[in-house]
Amino acid sequence: MKPGSRLDLADLRLFVAIADAGSITKGAVQVSLALASASERLRNIEEEAGTPLLVRQARGVVTTEAGEAMLHHARLILQQQGLMRRELQEFATGQRGTLHLYANTSALTEYLPGLLAPWLSARPKLRLELKERSSAEIVRTVANGHAEAGVASDAVDAMGLTRLRLYHDRLALICAPRHRLARHKRLRFEQVLGEPFVGLAGRSALQDMIEGHAEAAGGRLQIRIRLKTFDAVCEVVSHGIGVAILPLSSALRNQQRFDFNVLELDDAWTSRWHCACFRDWNELSAPMQSLLTHLQASLSPES
């Protein structure tokens, strides 16, 4: 092949078609070219190669030794180009790649796992990275363009983002049946600030939010122990170690396993819609649009 060869993929497809068909005429038809155009392209291909690639015979053409080498490499290049196109198409349609979704503690723990499983199962080449953040952090991150979308509570300022309602949830206080607060059905958060608390460990967005409201109320939570899961918190609370604030859905689910009371909280911030938030739907990647559509269809706004 001459240095600086100008052969393109169309030339390679034509050459492969002619070699496979054993005929310039039939090869031209396969790639939708007129015979004259195909013949001219073939002359240019052989000129670029600097050696004959085909032997013209009465009943068609056969490849020379150089033509066999050309055919081998042309097939490899076209095969690789086909693989590249299919892989890029998978990225474009959301079937391949890595998707980053920010969500608060409640969404990550109670709602998303069961919904994400079937969606991911249908996309075996797609990776999903979940990042736990507080609702305020999620909104800031998305608004600043550092994340495509997130699932956050509507209790924080939207900062101009579009919100898509997914589900409604409340936070509730749980305590042991013999706890002095157990006789109540409803309380305000400020009434329990002096109580020992069982908190969530690690970088829990929910725990950070609760402690932030405690500071705003002029107090500070007395954390006796921090645990990683809602289930563990409920079990420890049932032994009278302290009180805790959890999503009502989690409290009711765990009440079937552990003995504790569930008390409603009257504070406005404990009742919240969880929303998908993003800047502009048309700016979202195909996989993110697919995921949010799946979540909205799976989580009824009336729930």
C-alpha cells in the first residue's frame, strides 16, 4: 500500500463484495454502485495498492496473492468498524456505560434497590453508581452541572431545577414500648431533643439532616450508638437504648420483627415528596432518561 493511502471504508466494502461475488458487476450491485463507478473505484484501489489485486477472467475475477492479503485485512477492518458502531450504539441508547445517580438515604435504602434490579437486569452492559448525599447536596450538585440527576426531598430549595415527583414519605420517631414517650401518638421534634438517640453511621444523608434540624432548634442530639442499617437501628431501639427517627415505611416494615412504638412527628420537614431533579430533560443522557422514566412508572405519585 502506498504511503498516505486514501482508501476508505467504502472502498474496502466494494473490494470485499467483488471478491466474494467473483464479479465486478455483482459486487457493484451489492454495494449499490453503478458498474462504471465500481470499476473506477477498483482501479483506484489497485493503484493505491501498487500491485494487481484481481485477475480478470471471462467468467469474472479472482484475487491475486496480494488481493488475498488485501481481502483479509479489509475483512478485519470492516469487522472492527462494525463492532465499534454497535458498541457506540449501545452507549447512545443507554445499553452500555456508567451511570451516576445521587440519592438521599431513604431513597437508597427503602425504594431504589428493588426498582433498579429489573431495570439493570435488562441492561447487562450498563453500570450504575449510586452516591448517597443529603437532598440539599444533591440539588446543589445537579444545579452546578456536576451530576445529571438525583433523587431528593422537595423540602429543600429546587434552585431552578425541574422536579419529577416519585413518591411521598414521612419521617417517624420510634421508641421502646416502655419508654416514657411511648404513651404519645404525636410529638414535635423539639420535644425529644433531650432524649438519647440511636443514629445512623457513616455519611448518612438522613442523619446529617436530622442533626442539622436539631442544631437549628438550638439543641444537639445525644447519640448513644450509630449503626449502619435501619434494621439494626430498630432492633437496638426495641431494647430501650434510645429513640430514633426513620422513614415511616422502614419503621412499619421493621415493626413486624422488633417490638417498638411508632410516633408521628408534626414538623413540616418530616413530610416530604421525593423527586427526581434535573436541569433539562433534553440534556439528560439516554440511559438517565430511561432510568427516570422507569422510576416514575414504578412509583405512583399517589402512594
